[in-house]
Amino acid sequence: MVKKTELTLGTSAAYQICVCGNLDEELSAYLQGLTVAHSPTGKEQQLTILTGRLTNQAALLGVLNALYNLAMPLISVEFLEESE
């Protein structure tokens, strides 16, 4: 069963962010401690998937800005609802 989460600007939440390219796992600390995983697309381009909990929406924006500064094209951002 999935628990409904009331999401606000100050709510801690789990996210999965997908970007185009190969991001070094050592940048995890720079990206608020998100877990860095790689997924081949079957093409020349590789995908990097970042997963983890962020303290609030400001932290999410900070991660997105960091990815922009690293020139990583954003594919998706997904809010992961909590399971009971």
C-alpha cells in the first residue's frame, strides 16, 4: 500500500533524477549525497540516474542547478512516494 505524502516546499522527499551523460560517482557529495548509478541506453549516450532523499525543495533546486553547471542535460525528475 502506498502512503499519500503531503508535499510542501519544506517537506523531505525522495527523488529520482535522470540526466544524459556519464556523471562520476565521486560527485555524490556535491549532489546532496544522492546515489549515482549508470544505465546504458544502447546508443552512444549513457544515462546517469541519481536517487535519494532531499531535505526540501530548495535542496532539489540546488541539485538541479549543480547538474546544469556540470552541463548535464536533464531528462526527468520523479518524486518517489513513500511505501508503508
